[in-house]
Amino acid sequence: GFWSALVGTGLSIHIRLNLAQPGGVYSDNPQLYNVIVTTHALMMIFFFVMPTLMGGFGNWLVPLMLGIPDLIFARVNNMSYWLLPGPLVMLISSAGIEGGAGSGWTVYPPLSSSEFHPTPAMDLVIFSLHIAGFGSMMSSLNFMVTIISGRFYGMLPERMTVFTWGMMVTSWLLLLSLPVLAGGLTMLITDRHVSTSFFRP
């Protein structure tokens, strides 16, 4: 997470310096600029904010604020963290394969189809988001189970801290939204490789 934050911050500063001057460095190569923007966005969301700010602080503060020694499934969060290095390498590698995966938000159809992006870069990004999202779902489920059933006797829901409630609401929203994202990414993969027509007119 810390390494992702450093890389993401470097990309963010690079993007802002490029936008600060007329013409910019990438005026002749907008595709490379779009690849950098897309990589920066996905890296900061899936590899910094969710695992570090939510998973890291939640892993430490939620049990502390509930008065229990650890999360209910203590090893689940460790497993979700071990799922992150592979997707991170896949995401960064995708930027160096031919034209990369980014020309705007190409993870969405129709730009994600094999006609627009026949290179493996798009597949790497899709699989990267798949695995990172699965790790986030595991952590979210762990947080919800801990907050609902792991409170010490006398800790009523209305007595929980705002941070604990925030973690619970965020985990619930992630559990609602990430399966939808996973389903959409699966349909993109099948459209690209199995000749299905989920997103094709």
C-alpha cells in the first residue's frame, strides 16, 4: 500500500506538472498520457485507498473500538493483502504492453472490446481489477461480521463510534457494488475472447 501510494503520488504530480504548462509533454502522444491517467486512477483506488486507508486502519482501529482483541476472521485480511502484489504488477505491466490500456476510461465498453483494444494490456487490467476486487470483498465481509457479531457485551449499535459505523456502511456498499463490477468485467472478458454479445449492439 505504501509503495502504491508513492507511485500513485508520483504519477499525480507528473500529471499536474504536465497540465500546468501549455502544450504539455504529451501533446504529440495523448495515448501515453491517457495510459498514465488510467493507471494512476486505478492504482490509487484499488491499491492505496481501499487496502491501506480502509483495510489498514480498519484492521487496527475497529477491534480497538469494539473492545475485542482482533477481527473475527483474523487471517482473512492477511489473505486479501497477499492478493494485492500480483494485480499491482499486472496493472503496471499493462501500461508497457504496446499502446497500454488507457485512452480515457477504456475499461468500459465499447472501447474495451477486442476491435478497439486487441492487445493483452486490456486483459491484464481486467484481471487485475478482478483479483483486487475479490480481496476487497473478503475484507469487507470480515469487517461486517466483526462489527455485527464481535462486539463485547453491552456495546450496543448506538454506542459504536462514527468510525466503526463508517467502516460498516462502506463495507456494505462495497459488498453491494463489487459483485456488479466483477460481473461486468466477466462479461467484458467473454465478449473479448468467447464471442458473446453482452455489450455489443
